[in-house]
Amino acid sequence: MLKFVKSATEEVEIARREQRRVLEELKTTNEYYETGDRENLLGLFMIVRDFVNTVNQVCREIAGELRGKMKMGNMDACLPLKGTVSLRFQV
């Protein structure tokens, strides 16, 4: 049992050192990006999460619009204009 306690104590100390290092990195990153939230170091992750969610929503909306145009048979929106396509080897 003493061997386990010693091993567990060492692991806990390693985890604590790693936690301090990660929190210091978060603090530095927050200062770099000027998030303004010194109390909530994980606020940067919430900003990134919100950004990714916004990008995903826009992608879903664009995909829905493209699907709607395809269902309506309006393929002109997806194809290049005929006048802009030039053939290199016309013969």
C-alpha cells in the first residue's frame, strides 16, 4: 500500500505541475489575444467555440441554399458562365 501511495503522490505532483504550466500558457495566450477576461482563463476557448459554431451555421445555410437551387433545377448558379470558358485547343 505504501508503494501505491508514494506512486500516487508523485503522479499528483506531476499533474499539479502540468496544471500550473497549462494555466500559465492560457494566461499568456489571453494576454496576447487581449481577451480582457483575466478571471476566466478558459474564456478564450468559449470565443473559439462561438466562432466555430458561427462558421458551421453559415456552412449549413450555404449548403441548404445550394441544395434548394439544385432541387429547383437551377444549375446555372453552380456552373461557370459559358462565355468565360475558353478552349485552348479549339481544333
